[in-house]
Amino acid sequence: MKRITLVCGAGMSTSLLVTKMETAAIKLGVEAKIIAVAEADLKNHINNTDILLLGPQVRFLLNKYKTAYEPKGIIIDVINSIDYGMMNGEKVLNCALNLLQKSKE
């Protein structure tokens, strides 16, 4: 099971994206637990995360999170702005899956 955590300022704007990603996961036959959290609440969920995707509005946190969480084996990236704006759950899910696959190579 892949554990994907999305982070944005308040966790609200990523909630719809989570729903679309879950739908895409079912369609693709991928077992994934996908959650959206506010930046302030991430510390309560980081231990249950394989990949951390940042909403474009919090991309400034990328280096901070890479420093803190990559040593723990967590993959961190920023969601593509266009895919985020279009709420393209399938593209965001595929990006996450590709990042996970690359990390295992």
C-alpha cells in the first residue's frame, strides 16, 4: 500500500484532489492511502507517509521538508501547478507513483 500525503496551507484545497486521486487509484487498481493535511498538522501524519506532495502554494517549504524527511526515506516533491489547478487526480497520482518507482531503482 502506498501512503501519499498532500500538504497545503490549510488542508482544504487538497481535499478535492485527494478524492480525485482515490478515484484514479481505483481505476488503475493501485492500493493507496491518500490524505490531505494542513502544513501545521503534518507532524502528526509524517510517520505514515511514503511520499509527501506539496501544494504549489506551500512550495517554499520544499527544502525544509527535504532536509527533515528525506533522511527518513520519505520522497518529497511539489505538485505540478497546472495539474493542481485542474484538480487532475490521475496525473498527480501517476507522478507520485513514478517518484516511488524511481526511488526503488
